[in-house]
Amino acid sequence: MQKSRAWISSWLLASAIGLAVSGCGEGLHYKALRLSDVEEIAPSNIPAPGEHPLRVAVGSVISPKGTAGSYRGLVTYLGKKIGRPAELIQRQTYAETNDLVRRGDVDIALVCSGAYVAGQRDFGMELLAAPQVNGEVVYYSYLVVPGNSPVQTLPQLRGKVFAFTDPLSNSGRLSAAYLLWQMGERPDTFFQKTIYTYSHDNSLKAVADGLVDGAAVDSLVYDAILAREPRYAERVRIIYRSPPYGMPPVVVPPGLDPALKVQLRDTLLNMHQDKEGQAILAELAIDRFVPIEDKAYASIRDMISAVGQQKWP
């Protein structure tokens, strides 16, 4: 994650909230994010004639520009172990990343838990592994508000402006929508306005800068940002923590070559055993990669069944 820039769409905030974002925040500069801003990292070395690079997609859990820097080491490591050049391919939304997997345009992807459930349902997206963080293979959804907000509970956000992360996000959308469903409410009628920021760090920074009254964010991203930028501890406050959910996984397309699938799984599951792999994992705040079963995502499926995948707003 990069400290100096947040890649939130200024036109989206201006139209949804009626605020101009220029000059907002203590050194946090927001700029419009277009698909053309999302860079594809060149292969780590030049492919030999007829050699295909290992194509790795990373969902925009954090901002795409931050993702490139954060995961470059992992992508290069995978290519080195597999014996092929490697490239990181990114898209703005979770659905676009899922489409890369659906079409077989990538060999491996790191996706949100909600995106996995949708991909497994729609085209048989396959689990490969999941990161273990602080000894756990679960994470949470946090509802957050500005540090100076009087809001203490979700019902007090009625009539306010709220930020979701992505339509396919579990921690950044579905979990909060499920809470409202339990209250007999819907996001599009409960809140004055809802927006999509397309990354959890964008949502967190929008809350910190007072551009929205609340947001749903990934606990892993929240904890990582506060560890690197402690000043957020005063600017953002958690009012709710969800039950645990299965960790955002590493996945592959259903038609991937079985031998490559085994190679990729073995590389991930063993990378904590060599010094280079340990350094990369430490940079990502991951203990190691571990096997994970589909049943870890059962609670997410239950919420989708209850709430449905309504199109909001």
C-alpha cells in the first residue's frame, strides 16, 4: 500500500456527495481512476519465442496503484519458481477480475471472498490456497465512521452517505447489506446516498476525510493501514465488527492445466520455507499460504441467499 496517494474517483464523490475533493485530507490527494490508469506490469523477463508468461491477477482490494507495488515481489517469485516470465494484470472492479479468470486470460488470481463465491457459482472458479494472517485464515468486515462522528451504531447512519467498496465485495458490501436486511432495511432506502469506491483504502480515506459518513471495509486492509499510518487511529473509528469470514483466496480458472495448478499450489504452500519467500510474505503481512476448503465460504453464500445480489443504487 502506498501512503502518499489515494486513487478515489473525484467525479464519483462530487456527484454522490456534492463535495469537491481537491484540497481534502492531510496530504491525501484523490484523483479520478479510469481503467486506463490500471497498469499491467511487464513480464519479469523477456519470454522466449512461443513461451507464454505466467499471468497473475490481483483484485483491487487496495487501490490498483498500490496493488502493483505490493504484489510485484510475489508475482516475480511465482514466475521464477514456475520457470516462466510473470506479469501482473489488474482491473478496476472485482467483476472485471472475475472475467479474466472466467475467460482463462490469467493463470492465477487473488480475489475477494465474495468474488470467489460469485465466480465459483457462475463458472466453477477453483480454490488454490489462502493466506494465513496472524495465525488465522479468517477476516472481518468493519463498519467505520469518522473519528469525530457521534454515530455509535448502524441504525444511527440512517439518512447518511455511505461508501461500499465493490458490488461483489463481501466485507465491503454484502456484510453491511445483510445487517440492514436483518433490520428489514435496504441500502438504497436506508442511506441518503451510497457510492462505490472500488478499494478498501479508498473507502477508509473517504471516511477519514469526512467525505462520507460511514463505510464497510476489510479488516485486513484497515489493520494494515493503521499499522503503517497511525494517525488514522484518531480519524476513523470502528462501530461494528462482523463474524469471521473465510479469507480472500488464491484461485485458478477451471480449465487450467493440471500440472501448472499443482506447481502453483506447491509454490504457494511452501514459499514460507525459503528466505526469499519469507521476505515477500513479510512485506505482505502474511504468515504463509495454506489449503482452504470451499465450506469456509458457506456463511457468505447464506448471506447472498438471504439478501440476494440486488443492484444498488
